[in-house]
Amino acid sequence: MAGKRKANEAGSTNDLRGDVLRVLGVLKVATADQIQRLASPHLSFRHTEKKTAAQRKEARTASHRGAANDLRRHGLAVDGGRTRGGEEVRLLTAAGLAAAAIDLDREPEEMGGMPKSAGRSGASHPMTVNETVIALIRPKPDLDRLTEQPAEAQAAARAAVDAPDGTGTLTSYATEVALPVKGTWKNPAIGSARADIVVIAPEAGVPLLFIEADNCTEEAVLIGRKFDKYARFFQRKEKDTDGIEKPMWRTRWSAPEWDGFERVHPPVLLVFHQVGKRSAKSQMAKVAELTRHHWQGTWDRENGYHSYDGRIPIVATTLELLREHGPAGPVFWRFGRDHRQPLLEAIGNPRRDAALARRRAAARERERRRAEQEAAAREARRPVCADCGRKFTDDRWKAVDSYDWSHPRESHPHLCEDCQSRTAAAEQRAEADERERQEQERLHQEQEAEQATQKAGGWLSRFRA
């Protein structure tokens, strides 16, 4: 025990240190509070006896702060300054990032880069990125670890468990991911995009989602320019391992194939946090107008939906709304639409999906009718037994219709199997009776011939005498 304590003076366990590695491996820079809420959400409902929120936070984050300190002693983590609220932030060293890659089962190039100004100037942007991830995941506490807590704490935890699920888990996320317009994944060229967050959660209906977080401090025109980079990246093509040229992003991430000949790019979500002086609502409107050429679709009058061929689905919300309602809440505005929707509806195209579903249903109905017509026509051609009047079975029909010269032809192709069996049996009996009659007639004739011979011999004897 003494040796273990010496190696990990803060007394952290392997599990706790693993928690810190995994969270920092994804988020890159985070506070102990954020690490705890993601890795051990049940702790948020403990220490309710503490009088103040600060004391409760101090108690529930103590274990992960100790684990971070032990990782620092091992050279895997470093202190990264403090947030504007005074909380200490932690980030991984190069060795720590490599260790986290092993824990997350990711290749080093999949880990993403470190955020700009990480740990400096209050780390306000990385903190918003982290809060966005937490708000999307909505970590659920383990109720079995709260059985000894007061009823009020258990009720609050139960409410969190019963609330709508979030999107994916920690391993569904990556941050600071380069999207090279030139160069390679590992060494992107200057001018490449860099996604704040990438989400891969197909089990939650989100095969691929890029996220940009903004504290309402950046000019709308600068945000709009990011989508010029996204467009260049989405349009870039290269050969995959199978030798087939495809969009570069498809060589790294899986996504449904383009349906209905629409080459729709992956969606991008903008999350605005009202920290700066610019209004989140006005920022959304300005960015929407500046990026219209990237997201605006064309109306398909015949099918009743907008087609977004070659376009980027751009969606926006605020961190406050996301925290309150989660991804299942109607808080996402898809540029070009006049109402807010849940995330899956906002990044999708419900009218198009409905139109394609109707098209597929109509095709299935046509196929069903065609099959019925073919079946009816076939039934009309089905032979009928000339004896009993029953229709031939499929096997019988195939047998009498066979043109395979290696098999003998059916003896009674106009009869069903049963009638053929009875007729064949009757014919065999008749043949047997005829053979017996002929045999009897032959024997009778032989007897008559023998009697005639005997009679002739007697007459000859009397004549000679």
C-alpha cells in the first residue's frame, strides 16, 4: 500500500485516472467539475449535506482532482491555468494524449489537436465546447450508487434518468478535428477547417455531425467564412483503399450512401453561448444570410420537398436551450426553415424522407400487383386433371411440363398424380389379367392339341388293325 501511495500520492485509483485520461483525451482541456459530470454523474447527487454549492462542488470533484494530480506527477497531465470563474483546468501532455488514445481505442491521428490558447485567457471557448458535449450527452447517474442518499437527492437523480436521452457517449465525440482542404489528415494545409466537435453516434440517428461553438464574440462574417472552408473540404476527393475516388470525408467516417441522387454533405451545428456582447439571435440570422449559398435548397414541386444536392445542412441553437431541453427538444433552427425542431428532424429532411418512403411504397405496391397479375395468369394456365377435375400441383405441373430428356416422360400427362397412380395401377392389373388370360388360353390350346393327337393316334391304330 505504501508503494502505491508513493506512486499516486493523491490516492487515486486506476479507474479514476482512466476517467481523467478519457475525458481529457476527448475534450483536451477541462475542469475537474466537467470531468466528474461526464465520468461519474452520480457524484452530482451526493454531498447534499454541504451548505453551499461551492462546498458541494469541492466534495464531489475531490476524487477526480486527486486523479488529475497523480497524472501530473506521472507526466501525463499538466495544469492549464484557470477559467474566468477561477476553476483550474487540466490538459494532457503528449504522453498523456498517447495514453488516452490507447484507453479510447483510437489512432493518434484520430485524437485531434489541442485548442488554441488552451488554458490561457480563461479558456472560455474550450469551456463552451465542453459544456456543449455535456449538454448533448446528458450523462445519466447510476441509481444503484445513490441508495444511501437522501430521498430528495434520489428523486433528482431519478428525474435525470427519466429525462430524454442525449446523443451518444463520450467515445462518440472528438474535438479539434482538422478537416484538410489540402495536405493530409495529419498535416493539413493552411486554410483548412477545424471542427470544434465531431459526433459519430449512428445508434442515436446521428451518423456524422460537425459542431462549431461560439461565445457571441466573433463577427458573423468570420463564422460565415468557416463554411467556405467546410465546403472546400466536403468537395475534396481522393482515392480510398479500394482504389475508388470518393469524398475525402467518406474515407475516414462512415455515413449512409447518398439517396435519391442527392449529394448532401454532413450537417454542421452552430451552438451559440451568450457570453459576448453580440446577440445570439442576431448572430444566427446574420450567419444564415451570409451562408445562404451553402445551405439553400431548391423546391421539388413534383415531390413536395426541398432538394439539397451539394448543400450543407446548417443548424443553430444556443447552449442555454440545449442544456434545458437536450437534443430531443425543439430548440434547433435549420437555416431556411421557419420553426425549431428536435436535432434529428433539423439535420434531416422529413419531407424528402416521406416522399421517398411514398415512392418506395408505391414501387412495392406496383411490384405486389405485378406479382399478383403474374400469379393469376399462371393460375389460368395451370392444367386440370382430365379425370377428377382438380388443378395440378406445382410439382405435378413441372413434371408433365419437363423437357429434360434424361428423365422419362410422364405416362399420363393429362392426369393428376392420384389419378395417374390409380390409372397406372388399373392398367397394370388389366395387363396382368390379359397375360393370365393369354396363358390360360395357351394352356387350353395345348391341351386340346394333345387330346387331338391322342385321338388321332387311337384312330390310326384301329385302322391298321
